[in-house]
Amino acid sequence: MVSLEINGKTVEVEEGTTIYKAAESAGIEIPTLCYTPIMEPYAACRICQVEIERDWGKELVTSCNTVCQEGMKIITDSEKVLNARRVILSLLLERCPNVEILREMAIKLGMELPEMVPEEEAETCILCGLCVRVCAEVVGVEAISFAGRGAEREVSPPFDEESEACITCGACFSVCPTGTVKMEDAFGRKVPIDELTVGPPKSIAIPTYQSVPNVPFINTETCIHFQTEGCNVCAKMCEPEAINYEMEDEIIDIDVGTIVISTGFQVMNPSGITRYGYGKFPDVITSAEFEKMTNASGLTDGKVVTSKGEEPKDIAIIHCVGSRDVDTHAYCSRVCCMYALKMAHLIKEKTSAEVYQFYIDMRAFGKGYEEFYSRLLSEDVRFIRGKPGEVTNIAICAEEEGKLIVSCEDTLAGEIRRIPVDMVVLCPAIEARDDAREFGAMFGLGCTADGFFLEKHPKLAPIETASDGIYLAGACQGPKDIPDSVAQGGAAGAAALSLIDRGTIEVESATAMVVEDWCSGCKTCNLLCPYSAIEFDEKIGASVVNEALCKGCGTCVAACPSSAIIGKHFTDKQILAEIEGALI
Amino acid sequence: MSYEPKILGFLCNWCAYTGADLAGTARMKYPSNIRIIRVMCSGRIDPTFVLKAFEEGADGVLMAGCHPPSDCHYQNGNFKAMRRYPLLKKLLSQLGIEEDRLRLEWISAAEGDKLVRVVNEMVDRLKELGPLGLSKSNVEPLEESETLNIDNPTEEENYVK
Amino acid sequence: MSNKEKLKIAFYWAASCGGCEVAVLDIDEAILKVIEIADIVFWPCAMDFKYSDVRAMEDGYIDVTFFNGAVRNSEQLEIAELLRRKSKIMVAFGSCSSSGGIPGLANFYSAKEIMDYAYLETPSTVNPNKTQPQVKSTVKEGEIEIPTFFGRVYSLDQVVDVDYYIPGCPPVPDQIVDAVLKLATEAPEKGHVFAGDKTLCDTCELEKHDKKIEKIYRPHEIIPEPGLCLLEQGIICMGPITRSGCGNRCINANMPCRGCFGISPNVIDGGAKFVSALASILDVAEEQAAEEITKSILDPAGTFYRFDLPKSLLHGNIRKIEEAIK
């Protein structure tokens, strides 16, 4: 271990540690432009200079590549240091006056800021070399390098032409401190910069907010590493070395006695309902996108802004987009009224915007819901009863200019209204998942016409299914809000546990039975049984039904040419008597 | 009184019968011409039941089960019904029963409306076909000592008593 | 001609081919055993008796009547009723009286169609005057009467009470001797059928496996694998549904069972049940394939009901047959 003093603070670090890292571990911030933990220090920007007190005087060194020595005395914020930084920064600002990171740094150093230049003329590359180095050292393809000398020095691919070596991994883009390297520039691979929509996931990402376990995964289909074996940026970045490209998907067979199906729902894509302009107007967004925007950790840090980055003055919330609509889904999605109220409440809290709720009926059905609705009524939210006919940007008067206009019949006022707004939030229908039928088939589950899994009985057995030991929970069974989903989930869990706890299952009582004296052993029935419950017993020369396996469908009973199989509780005699009775 | 056909329905417990239940709980209306017998699976429907139904006076028979290939609660009982159906229809037509009097339909537990449609269609078709005439109460016993007109026998009376 | 200790037996034939009569003779020297214990009091086919002889008997005079052939006309009905009155035990002998038999297949056609075909349409018919038999006709000698042709074929038990059945087309000698001897000693329960209670598969010696049929063949379309279940090879064999007791005669001749011993005791309708059994084991998974394979079964009703159409649930083609007896 080496002991040294930084800004008068004694710090102990391992041998070989750089001053930069030692300061970092002591909580002392040293500004830098070209340092990254994933690569060897390069000391190109010189911003990280610090002062070392030597016996012979004070010396300025770059902290990122100077190794700590026993007894060193370091000052990171002396006037000399700061002046040195100011000089470098002023030179860089001269070259790149618009670069945000330089300007922020200059403010911290108490410098005067230069005039901004028009964007198209502005140079933004500070020649830190991070991109060149990451491409060579980390990705290992050396697709870009410095070219030219002096004032002509720049980063470019060889001969400034499209480089075949580039694997468009985006590593250069991710390390560039000034935003000079843009992925849009990469050859043949455009990455949409999608501020508000959920957008295509990154190749390495945490699948959803609050996902369990809350860890990222790599999408091997889009990850550059899996396409080219290059990149490896994430592995280098990850200090705990958690990234392992060798891991493979595993299919794990688990024997279980009960299954709770809680596969949830999907949200309808409202772009199919073209009259609302989703996908056409950037300020027509879905409730989920709004939610992402208002999330404090979201893209806009929780601010409600339009696509132009301004605070909206009026917002329309349209209910029942795809729900309660014979053309799409006839059912009510149940959750939208209440979350629409919540959104209005949030908007009122965060902005001074006028909020319009376009509803068919307000369905505040749950505990405390009606009260919340009443509260919103007093919060000056405008409620308009009517389903909007369209959202358009075609203005017919001055006040509609530049706005989105929601036109709607206000069925309470009895008139057609056009409401100009800055933002429209749609509440799309909750749908059954596209793969629900296919998935349900694996479990012998039926689906209702709208694709939600079918419970055993709508009132008396809402969590059970037609298959014993398989239970339903949540919106896979039908649109449901959180309290209902939690309740059903709890019930499903309890039902599953009670079955597990009992440890035994009730076998079907209505099984089939072969009358040995009548069976001639023709072996017609044996293959018919889907559960392989019928076996031919050579000793007695007759087929035998294993009643533990038999589920009592009665197919063998119908097929037995000797009528030697009796389907208990559904015997031929009983059914024939029923026929006689039914046709009196 | 207008002719009201009698339809006997053999509905599988899991799909078609539940579908009929749904039609009921949803207050859908369908003709009372159908009388329903529940079986566990359409694979349980023995063609004997169908013949018995006709013998007992049904004008039409509906067999209904789960949609193939995968809706069947018993994996593939519906396939057995599907295989029996065409052969049974052929047999029935040889026995003088119009093929339309027997119908096999796949009705899921959610398709109460389909059941309603099928029953309506069957009633309409059976009204076109008219009574099958096997109802026991309909058969009037012939007089034993019916005299035949010898001098001027009708074609029928020629040889048939 | 009566001997008090001896059993008095009668034979009669109605709508039948005569094969049953030959079957009686077919018992060969075993007839001596029968004669030891029985006197024949009525056998119009083999001996000279008159109906008046029977009418003259006291009711219940005959111990056992073996009645073969189905009932199709008024004469057969009259004699069936007469013999029933005069007999303690009435035995339906052979497939036709037991269940209608081959003559019962006439129930697919109306009486008119049958008459027209027989008297007008067959290629060998020459009948320019289109003469057809009349129930009563007047000739020089006066009015003559022939039996009335009924609207359908009946099995014996559909017209009179029957005590026992000896099925088969025709019954086999062992079965006949066995039946006669049993009836002479201790009579079985009423309704007993002198045949196996299990189906033919029980006695059939061909190797049987779990069944799955891909294609149906008519017997002439395929040379069956020897020793292997014929049904599994796609040949329609009625064995699974037919009573055993015949000694596997057809199977031993490499022909499928035609079902002459009648349907197994628990089966209600042979045709329907065989549809169920056969279709269940077809190896098809699509509706269209099921229809295709159904096309290859040319005459399901005729094949599956070959020996018991009149006794099936619908008795025949419901549009063609007419009920005459109530």
C-alpha cells in the first residue's frame, strides 16, 4: 500500500494506482475529457492536471497517468492547477465554442464564455482521441484514426471513405464526450433517437422497468459482438466483470404440480385507428409513453414536454381508444378511466396546462375511485363526454394554428366542439396477448372470443381453468386493475398452495371400466386413449383401464365394438334414457 | 299448429355445453327446439345415440365439441367425433335420413353466439325438410283387416297390405 | 307318431334361402342322437305335413319349434303365430329369423321397388303385360288368394315371442347339436343365444395389435398378410362386433367376418356401433381426409347391417319401409 496526501487528506491506495483514481476513491473530483476507465490513460486533454509538491518545488502532472508514490503531496485545486486548466479550456473553446461539456467546465472554472457560433459552422471534435482508442484498443478493428497535422488534424476513417473495417458497434459513439460522433453517421445502421417512445431496445438492456431480476440481458440477435465478435465495450465497462458472452439460453424442465398462468396483456397499438393520428403527429402519444415521460428517472426527468421540448398549454386525454368499440374491442378495458384521471392529476401538479378528458362514461368503480374522480372534478380538469371523431392539425381559425385539434361531439352540451391542444394522450385498449391462443393450447386452456383465457366459471370459479391444477391470475383472464390483479393472484397462489399442501389429487370419478367378461380383446380401444390409460392384459385376454390415468372422456366407451367398456356416470343406459326422456 | 322440429344436441362438457351455458348467461335467445344432453367429450358420442335419437322422434341431431386441433379438453376426443361424422352421415343417408339432419359443429366455450346461430340454422333447415316422422306417438297403427280394393287396385294396394 | 318321453320338435322355414334346412342335415350322423331324444312332428321342407295337422294340435303340444327365415309375408306371419301357440319353446334358428339376415337387407327398398325389380326390371324378365302378383285374383275356378307381401322384413321375435336364438348363416352343426341337447335336458334362461357372449376376436387366432387404419380395402383389392388381423390391414371385418361361436369359418378361409352370428350382446345397433369403432381407429386427422376415407367404404349400411338390418334401431330405410304389424 502507498500512503499519500491529496488536498491535505491522507489517502491509502494500492501500489500502481494513478493519482486520478486515488482522488476518485477519496471523493475528490478531477475534471477530465479524455479519461475512461475502460482504457489505458492517454493524457491527451491535459485537463486532469494536478500539482505535486516535490522537494525541489511544485510540478504539474496529468493525474490520469501518473502513478502514486509514497508520501506524495498533491493539490488538485490550486490556482496554478486551475489556471493551467483554464488555458487548455480556452484553447479548446476557441476551437469548439459550442460544445456543452466545455462550456459547463468553463463555468465551473469561472471563465467567460465565448460567443456561440451557428451550429452548421461549429467544430465539436476536441480531438480527445477516445473514439480512436476505443476502436483500436477495445473493439480492436481500428476503423478510425487521426488524420492530418496541426490545424488539419481530425478523426476519420482511412481516406475519409466508408470503412469496411467498421462494424458499426457504436463504441465510438458511446465514448465521445462531445457528441461529435453520431450513430446516424454510421454506415448502413441508423439508430433512431427516440425521445419519447419506448423504441427498439438496446442490445444490452434491462427488459422493463422494475423487472425481476433487475439485471440487463444481451439481445444476441442485435448485439454487434455476436455478429462480429468485436466491440466488447460492455464487458470492458463492467467493473464486476459480470458480462459473459459464453452464456447460453438454457431450457430448464421443471416438474410441477400446479401452474399459475399470469401472462398478462398487451396494449393495443393505436396507430391502427388512424383518425387519432398516432404515429403521424409526434405529440399524439399513448398513456404508456406519457407515463415514461413523467417518470422522474425517464428521458425528460419527469417533465411534461411536447416534441418541441416546450411545456404544453393544453393536453387532451382520449379514453376508450380501441375499447368499447365494435370495430376493435367491444369490451371495456377497465383501467383507463382511472389512470386517465391520475394523468390529469399529474399534469395539473407538474404544469399549468389545461386538461381535457374525452370520455364515453366515467367508470370509477373501485374503492376510493369515485372519490378520486370527485377530487379531479374540483381540480379544474375539463370533462367532455363524447368520443372524439378525429385529431387533426388542420387549423380553421387563428387560435388553432400550430396546434392539434380534437374534434368531438360534446354529448352533454349537444354540440360539436373543436379543442386545440398541444398534446394528445391516448388510452389504448388492453388486449389479450397475440400468442394467447397458441400459449393456451399448451395448457388445454380455451380463450374467449377476445382472446383472454377462459376461466372455469365466470362467477363461481374465476381463477380455476378447465384443467385441474392450472390457475389464472391477472389480466391474462381479462382487463383488470392492480387491486383486482393482486387479489386474483393471491387467490390463485392460495389455490395452488392448497393443492400442493394436500399432496394428493382427486382422480376423476367418472372413469371408464372394461368388463372383462365382455371384452374380446380386439384392441380397438387401446390406441384411442389420449392418456394411454388402456392396456391389453395378455393374461386375461382383455383390455384394462388404469383408472388413475383415465380422465373419463368416454371415447373408448363409444368406440368399443363389444360395448364392453362402461363409462361411469355416463353409461350407455343412462344416456339412452336421457334421449328417451328428452324426446317425450 | 306449425311444425316445430325437435333437435337433440349432444354437447361436450368443456366447450359446447359451456358455450350453451354462456348463451344462457348472456341471455342470448335461441329456439327451444333443441334439447341438450351433456357428454364429457364429443368422442363419447356413440353413433348409436344419434340413431336412437332419430328413432325416438328427433328431427335433427347436433353433435358439438371443441375446435380441432387443440381445444379438446381430452387432447383429441374431438378428432374421433370428426372421423365418425362422415361415415355416420353416409350410413344415415342409406337409412333414408337426410344428411342435413345431423350436424357436427365445433363450438368453443366462448361461442355462445355460434351455438345460437347453429341452432337457428338447423331449425330453419329442418323446417324445410319437414318432420322425420319417427316419433312413436306419430305412428298410427294400421288396421289389420284393411280390405283391399281388388277390382280396381291402386298401385300401392297391388301387393302391399 | 308321438312318444311321450321323447321331445316333440318342429322345423319351419319362412323367408330364407334353405341353407338352414341343409345345416340341419349337415349335422350328419348326429341326427341319430337327436332322433333318440326327439320326434319330428312338423318339417314341411323334408316331410309331408299339412298346416291343418298343426292346427289340429293342442296348444303347447310341440316341445320345440326351430323356425328359420325372416317374416316377410302374411303366410309366414300366420304360421309363426300358429307355431308359437302350439309350441312350448320357440327357437329362432339362423340369422334370418334371429335378426332378419340377408333377406332383411330388403329393408333398404320399398315393397314396390322390390316387386317392380323382380317382375319388371331384372334383365332376365320378359313380362310384356307387366303382370304383377295380386293378393286376390279371380280365375275360372273362382277367387284365389296368395299371401300379402309386407312393407318390410321382420325378424321372428318382432312378430312372436321367441325363447331362444341359434344365430348363424347357417348355424354350424356343433352349435345345433349342442342346442338341441341342452333344450332336451335343462333349458337355459329365456332369451339365451346359442353362441359366444364375447365377440369373434375372442376366438379369432389372427395376431392382433393396437389398431390404426390408413386405408380401407375391399377383400379383392388386397392380399392380406397371413396370420395378421384383417381389420388392421384395412379389410372391413365385422369380427369385433359379432358373436363368436362359428368356429372362425370365414377367418380360416382368409375372409373377413361378415357378421352372421349377430351383434354382440351389449350392442344396441350394430351399424352405428361399427361406425363408431371403425371410424375411431382410422388414421386421419383432418375433416377432408375423413371424408375421403369414408368414400372408400362403398356401402356402410349394407356392410355393417348385413345380417341384422330389420332388428336395428331404424329397421331399414325409413323412407322405404312400411310398418304393417302392430
